[in-house]
Amino acid sequence: MMKTLTLTKVIHCNKLLKIATVLSALTAQVLMASPETAKTLAQQPSTPKPLIITTIKPLAIIAQSAVGDQARVEYLQSAVQSAHEVSLPVSALKKIDQADLIIWIGEMFESRVAKPMALLPEKKRITVMQLPLMAPQDAGNQQNIGGHTHAHHHGDSIHNALTADPHVWLNPQNANRIAAEIQQRLHLPVKEIISAEQIADFTTELSPLRDKQFLVHHDALDHFTSTFGLQPGLSIRDASGATQGVRSQYRLRQKATASSASCIFIEPQYADRDAQVIAQELSLPVALIDLQGLDQALVAEAYASFMQRLAAQFKGCFNSVKSDLSNGLQADS
């Protein structure tokens, strides 16, 4: 009996010794670690970062640039969806329920998600078209979107139900304003996601193309072209991406010829058959332009990188024209 009790005590003591050894090792690790590491260990488990959900990729690019590593950013738009066609499956509704902040453009742009967005509390939602943003320049005047004064659009396209150009993320000033709203909602320092110097650099980079006319797949470039002093362009489809009537298509071809349009831009989320037909009829080169940043990584400098790529894609279409002309002259000689 005594031997059994003694053995039990030995086993118990061994267990206590192992526990004490492990605790001593952990204590030594904390003491030997750097102050930053020790602080991190002391704070475990850490508080989860706020979750931001945006309906479309361009807003996620702005949000990620605004918050850096201070929050998680996800978006609902798939790689094959137009921003106008985003809808909410059950999985998306669950994400929205878990989010700390939801960002969308507004009902005029995203009618399919308007009902669930209307049910969200205002403190959890940012409706971009309700912010005091800049509309495209018209007759030399910048107009305020959030203040309900709207731009009168130019070119061949008619905006149907859209009373203001909703592609507001293509103006860097608007991107900074949206970013500031996000930062304020999350109690983060307000800072620009693209500087005035960067905007000026893009303006200089694009200045040789100010007199160049072009066609674009749908009427979405007004914010970009007015910001950088470019021609407004001619649209094959309207602002919602819908095809236009035969008469509008006929006028489009007339204007493209009369204005000596140089190239046609197509977008990755749209079928490009109508653009290819016009390109063949008018003997114009076709170039891809990603207005929604579908290939842009969500990193700290995402928005500035997005604008840099957009400027390069815009220039690329006209550079291909120069290349074709150069090759033609060499062949003639």
C-alpha cells in the first residue's frame, strides 16, 4: 500500500515539475523578447480588425488604400460582373451582416442591391453618391454630385436613368474624399490616398493626348477625361452598359469619322463584339482599358497604382496608332 502511494506521489510531482518547466520557458521567452514582441504576446488573443465590405472592386481599392493594415477589405463583385450588375447571393448577405462598414455607390448605379442596403443602419453604411463629390467638368465648371447639381454630359451617349456620372472613382479628388469618409468612420487619421503631385504627374504624362479623339465601350470615362483635360470620347454603349439604338449607332460612326477618332477602348467585363465590328468598319486599333481595376491587388498603395495602370493603358492605345503609322511609312519607303 505504501509503495503505491509513494509511486502516485512521484508521478504527481513529475507532472508538476513539467508544468513548472513549461511556464518558466514561456516566461523566459517573454523576458528575452524585444519590447514589441513581448507586447504582442501579452495582448494575445488580439482584437479582430474591422471588416469593410464594398459592393464593387473600385471601392475596395479606395478602401484598402485608405485603411492600410488597420482593417480587412473585401468586395462582392466577381471578375466577370459589370459593376452595374452586382447582386447579392446568400453568402454575400452573411458577409454584410458580419461587416463593420459597408460601402456602395448608390441606387442609381446598383439597383439590384438597393433593398438590402436600405435595411442597413446609416452608421454602418456609406452611400458614395450622397457624399459631396465632384462631377465631370462641363463648360469649365466643376459641379457637386452630393449637392444634387449634375453634369450635362457630352459625346454621343445618353445616360438614360442615370442623372449623374456614377463612375466617380475615376476622379482622384473623389477617391480622396471617399477615403476620408472611410477613415473618419473608423476613427483613423485622415490622409490622402493620392497626392496632388501624383495627379499633376499624370496630367503631364497624358497632356500630349489632349486633342486625340477615341471611342470607348460604354460611357464611363467622363470623370477621368475631365480630370486630366482629355477629349470626352465617344461611347458605343450608354452609362449603364446597355446597347443603344440603330440611329445612335449611325451617329456614332459619323462622329467618329468626322473627329478622326484614333482607337477604341474595350473593357474586360463586357463582350466586345460591337466594338470589334466598329473597329473593323473604321479601321481602328482596339485596346483594353480596365476601369474597375479587376487585376489590381489590394495593397496599401492600390489606388495610386490603379491610376498609374489606367494612364498607361490609355496611352497604349494611341501608342499603337503611332506604331502602325511608323510601320506603314517604312513599308512605303
